[in-house]
Amino acid sequence: MSDNALSTFRSTFERETATTRKVLHAFPVDQNQFRPHERSMTAHMLGWIMVGEETLMLKVLHGEPLLTGNFPKPPATWQEVLDAFDERCREMLEAIDATDLANVPTPTFMVGPKQTGEIPPLEFLWFMLHDQIHHRGQFSVYLRMAGGKVPSIYGPSGDEPWF
């Protein structure tokens, strides 16, 4: 992989995670157990999923296996979820800067129901970032329903108009 491809990923990662951070930090702390439906995750768990996605990206950059067991339990408090997100973002930027993709082994991950397969490292990073963006969209709905103010994401929001 070219350094340019990883550089493009880095700049997008930095921009998108800054936006995700704004959305996570806007959530009302006392509503972290909110869930819009009985089959939905709590806001706390959905925030933790986004931390987990960055953990998986770090594992790929470090050449570690991905499918090693259960997803770690979330920390007890919302602040710990926020702190973990911020820490993973910092670790990711450092790892990206220190990585030569040519030396990163191809990870094995889920590619379909009850199916695993190899995914090229850069493709996996993009997949996880896009999945985090998807979960951020879900989370912005949680945020609105829990009485929080939705910050601008890709443009103005009802709570953060630009004009």
C-alpha cells in the first residue's frame, strides 16, 4: 500500500472521529442507559461499540488477531467510555503514523453470517471507520430522543444552525 493511501485514511479518520467525539460528548450523562427500543443497545453500549471498533483497528495495525473471544464489557461510567474513545483516537493516530502497511499482516474477520475471511488491512480500516460513522448516525438519533442537542455533523443541525 502506498503511504498516500494511509495518509488519506488518516486525515479522514481524524476528521470523522472529531465529529463522533462531539456527538458522544453531547449526550446527557444521566441518560446513558437510554434505549429507543427493547431490542436496541443502550446508549452506553452503543458508545462502547465505537471504542471497540477503534480497538479492532489498532489490533490490525499492530498485527494482532481479531477473532479472539467476546467483546470486552463496557466500563461502569459514561465518562470512562468518553475517555476510552479519546484515548483510542490518540493511539490510532500514533499507530497510523508508525505503520508501514506493507508490513501489516492480512487480518481474518467476519465477512458474512457465520463466515470469516481475509480482509486487506487498509480495507479493514475503512470498513471499521464507516461502521463507526453508521453507529454515530444511530447515536445521533439516541441523542435527540434523550433530550440532548445534536451538533453539526456534515452540515448544520436543528440544534447547531449555521445561518
